[in-house]
Amino acid sequence: MRGAPTILHLDMDAFFAAVEQAAKPSLRGKPVIVGGLGPRGVVATASYEARPFGVHSAMPMAQARRLCPNAAYLTPRFGLYRRVSDVVMGLLRELSPLVEPLSLDEAFVDLRAGGLEVGSAREARAVGERLRRDIRAATGLSGSVGLAGSKMLAKIASERAKPDGLVVIQPGTERALLAPMPVRTLPGVGPATAQTLRRAGVATVGEIVEAGEAELVRLLGRAHGTALYTMAQGIDERPVVADRDAKSVSVEDTFDTDLTDRARIHAEIARLADRCVERLRKAGRSGRTVVVKVRRYDFSTLTRSETLRGPTDDPAVVREAAARLVEGVDTTAGVRLLGVGVSGLADFTQEDLFAQAADVLHTGRPRRPAPPVEPAAAAGEVSGNERRWLPGLDVRHARYGPGWVQGSGLGRVTVRFEEPGSPPGRVRTFAVDDPELEPSEPLPLPTAQPSEPAIRPKVISSPDTEASAGTSSP
């Protein structure tokens, strides 16, 4: 454990929803929910205005609509989120070369590796406040920052700082801070572990320490029990690891209605295999193990895998392997989700020379090269006989300029014409096949938010924890 709070954890506040509010002036200060909009979609992010209604991430979208019917429900724009994330991660790398991204909106930073003089909570807080100011200036968004002597405590600190705040946990105060917290605060404690501990009369982190290591090993097994006892004392020796290498690439889709037709299932598997290879190629990687995931009507989930002779990025090879794998799964009762993945990644491809030789031997000619992987159709392009316009996505009209889709149906599409930094715009309705309306790329976010009442987090006051909340953002 470090003697100074030199590990920083940044968690952007309601990131996807906040980006949408920054890009769409009419949504600022209003409930915004981003996620899958189909019958089986789930919430990816809910803005802070939506959370008092009980909406949270990973909730079924249908339930969110019942709880908060007047919210704006938007399709994710991952390309825009990734661009904003790149700006934020760039600011983190200015602090230190040791940055460990956990997702688009969350990362650990080892300040000591950046040579920053952070010997006290006051110096750590100054670094965190400067970072929050820089993020707001560059993106117009807010982030919550935690600083501590370990990754576990830095993440706990950022959770306590939300939204738009900063908490510093001084080394030496960990046990007193953790003691009253629920056991679910600790990493690796899920519902099953929490229930086992509850049955034994253990509900808080302090009670884990009181129970002792031997009792935890008896309840949870040696590895889990020992690790939990160590963390409950505030001890976490995990280093910040930069540029964690991806171990697999995968894609999956949940279907609005269960699939029972085998031909349709094989067609979806082929489509998913092509999307997976497209991602693989964009990453400059290949892989040797193909994995198929099938979630059936009763939510039971099966995975099947096949290891090839060598790494490949050939879509035909991945499609064939995935088809063989799904053929061995009983799907007669219905399938709600399918997925295709490739693992065992490498930076090169190794042609299957034996298979090519076999093709020459049996057919007199080498295997034909696979057709190129086609990118997935963008929303707004023709689907069947009608163009599809998904809520939240960007459009441009020849006469009215840039805007975004508010909704569509019955052959009509409603568009609000506004852009980042503009006043709230007007709404107009068009036929879905209006030749003057076309999909558009997202416009850049403004570099500073217009002045609005900020959502002010609760300031955490503790003799062992230094905190500030929303006090240094412009």
C-alpha cells in the first residue's frame, strides 16, 4: 500500500447521456435514457434527471419507459462517444504514461509514474481539480475523481464523489472508512457472496474483518475468503496496468422475437461472423478460436468453441466454423440471443496451407478468396422498401441544415433542427423517403457548457476523508 494518494480513478458522469445532452440543446436538464430501443433493449446510461424515477443502467428498456415515460429515449452513438473518450484519455496521459482504461468513460491513473509530486491529500486534490477543469474545458462534460493509495480505494472514492465531485482518501484511514460500508462495496462480492455472508451475520466490511480469515475461508473457500479478508482491511496491491491487451473480439444481438427457423439462425450467425471479422480487421488482429454464444428462450446460455489450425481473419473461415458450432445446439424451442466471437488473438494470420492443398487435390483449384466484409447498414439507409430513422441519430436536410431524429413511424420521421452550442431548435416532420433528408456524421461538442443549474452532489465530510464537490468547475 502506498503512503500517498497517488492512484487516481476517473469516472465520467452518466457519460453517454451527458454527451447526448451536450450535443442536443433541447435535452439539457431533462431526463435522457440511452440504450437499445427494441422490446428487449436495455438501458446503457440514464441521465441524473432520469434516476429519481428509478431508472438505472442494465434495466430493461420496457421497464424504464414505464417508470419515466416522458424521457428522451435515444440510440447510442458509439462513434461520437469514442471520440470524446479519446480526448479525455489524452488528458489522463498528460498526467502519467500509466493509464489503465476500463471502458470509454472510466480509467485508473498512476500519478507516481508521471513524476507528479503528490505527497499529501492537498497536493492530490489539486491534481484532481485541475483534471476536472481540463475535462470540462475540452469536452463540456463533468467527471468524478477519486484519489487513494490503491485502485480499490480510488474507485470507492470516485463513487462517493458522484456526480461532479472529488474525494481523496488519505492512506492510513482505510479501515475506518471501509468498516461501516456494505459488503457489496468490495470488488468480487456479488449477490451470491453477499447472501452467504448475510446468512452468517456479516453485513458490513468491518464485520468481515471481525469474522476473521479462517471463518471467511470456511464460508467462501480459500482463494475467495483470503482475498476478501485482505481487501476488507483496505489492502490492495494491484498495479495500474497500461494498454491492457484485448483477449477476444465478439459481437452479439438480442432479437425482438425468439428465432426458431434454422435457416434464419444460420443467416444471423453468418451476419454476426462477418461483423466480428470486421472488428478483428479494424484492430489489426487475427484469432484461432471461434466461439458461438446461444441464449435460448428460457434464458439458459450455451457457448461452443472450435480452435483452428492457425490464426485467421478470413470471414469465410469464421462463418464456416460458427455454422458448424451452432449446428450442434438445439434451437427448436427458440433463441433470443446469438453471438460470435474470436479469441486467441495474434498480430498476424497463418494461412491454412493444409486446407488449401486439400482444395487443390480435390477440386483442382485453390480455395476462392472470401468476399470482403461489408459494413453494417447505417440507420437512415434503406431497409427493405423503407428508410429507417432511429431516435437520436444525426441527419441533415438540404433546406433546414443539421438536426437529429426525435422519432419515426407510419411513414413519417420527426426531426429537431439544432446542433451543439445552438439554442433549442424547431421540430419538423417529413416523409421517411424525403430525398432532401439524409444521415449525417455527429458534429463536434462545444468546448464549454452553457450556464445551467448544476446538479450538486452531496459533500462528504469525514475526519478521515477530504472531499470537494462541484466547486471548481467553471
